[in-house]
Amino acid sequence: MTPQDMEQNIVRYGDLQPCKTAFIDAHTPGSDQKENFTIIGGGVSESADQHVHITEQIGFNIGAAGQPPKCRNSLHSHRTAEVFFVTKGRWRFFWGRWGTAGEVVLEEGDIFNIPTGIFRGFENIGTDYGMIMAILGGDDAGGGVIWAPQVIEDAQDHGLVLGENGKLYDTKQGQSLPEGVKPMPLLTDAELKAFPEPSTADVIPGYIARYWDLMALADKAPAKVIGENGKLRDKPGFEVDFINQNSATSKKHSHDRASVLMPVRGYWKLDWDGGSATLNPGDTAMVPAGLSHSVVPSMTGEASLYHIVGTSDPAGATTVFN
């Protein structure tokens, strides 16, 4: 693979193209300043305006959310895994039917494997623009988003209507539901009872890994974060490892599936058979299946990155609370 070919597989942080109308709460006060990014795969956007940087399907999706202070993403649920790690800022994640069942604050580098089957939301509680990176299970990212009923009702009050086809229609722009397409029905009380309400104590031990704990675990070998032998034991259709300056190796290797490299801190040199490139914090690099490669810090000092590779496990295998 030539350097030019591989450069097409690297999405630079500064080149990310946001969509400000990706979801139903795009006009709702408190959520109307958020930006969504689809980096690899089709994503879960409800808007035709969403730009996809790398359209190749690799068994999971990579995306991101950027938000100014006090901006929040409304309560929703996914049918498959949703994993976030913080790239910039300080974030509060909350969950439950009304967002009051539990909450946790994540700092830069922390990672959260959110259980499937629960309503979840998040907000930037820092003082500057913040960014979180997302790993979503499956090529179709779970077939869309399931919104808490109040989110759909609030959106209608501000001009956005979600069709049962999963597409958004902006009445402020003169749009209306196409003939034969009905509004997305609200979940019934019986359906809502099927969504668990785990407490903070239920969630934190098995679903959250702190950056500095992972730095210690990766002192001699890459830390297994998500996977059969991971700190967060789960099989959501992909595995996540954490690598730092002490556990990185210049020995080249390859995978039978595409893998993704996402630096958190420091600068990393990616070498492959045919070329090399430097990865910066916030960049995303997709390494094709079978390509021999290595990645090591290019400078001294603190360096860390997340490494993701798909597995044959079902994309919806994330633990669900009963």
C-alpha cells in the first residue's frame, strides 16, 4: 500500500466535518449546538446532511460528538454496543427513563462501555469545547436510535418530526412527512418498562475504565480494555486495547480484519509495508486487514492510544441489566 493510499485511511482531527442536524434534538434548546461526526461506517445519523469520512464497513462504526459547555445529547438507547472515550474536556453521562437512575463524570482518556438496553445521555460539563469519540457495534450501528418519548415530543415543539422510516423532517424548512410515512410512534408504558434502570453502583465497576488505571495496566504490555479477557469483560463485536509508551512495540503485525488506531495523547509513528505516517491526538487511522504494520510514539514523554479490531461475536452482545 502506497503512502497516498494509506493517507486516505487516516482521518485527521482538524479535517473532521460536523453535522449539526444529525438527530431529532437538533433544534431543542440545550442540545441545538452539538456537532456529530461519522468517521468510519454508516453511522446512526437521521439526517441526509451527515458526512461519512470512510464508508467502508468493517464490523463496527467510529464516530464522535463535539459540544460546547452545558450542551447535552438527549436520552436515547441503542440495540448494540456504544462505547465512548473522552478526547477533550469533562463529561457527565447519565441514564434511565428520565436520566435520573445514575450518572458518572469522565475525564480525558476515560472510557465507558455503556450497557445496551438503557436510555443514556451526556453533556459537556467542562469550560471549553469538548469531544468524545464513539465506537458503535455492527455495520448498521444497531439499526438506528430509540428515543425517550419526551425527546420526540420536545423536538416536535421546535419543528423537527421523526418519521417511522427513521428520517428527520424539518417543518421550519417547509418539509413534511412524505405520503404514506407516519410519525415515529412513541414507546408505550409497557415498552418503557423493559428498559432497565441500573444505579451508578451497578454500572461503574463493570463498564468504566479510568485513563490512569489503564496507563498503569499498560506498563509492560497492551492493556485489554474490552473483550473476553478485558478489564471490561464484554463481547460486543469488537475488542479494545490500550497502548502507551511502555507497551508499544516496533515489531510489525497484521490482523485478519481491519483495525483502527485512535491516539489519545502524544504523537505516534505508524509504519506499514509501503510507507509511514504520524498520528496526532484525535486522529483516526484504519489499517486494512492483512497489512503488516506497527505503531510507536514518535517523541519522548506520555503517549497513549486506543486500538480497536472487530471480532466474530454478535454486535449486540453487550450485557443488559435485568
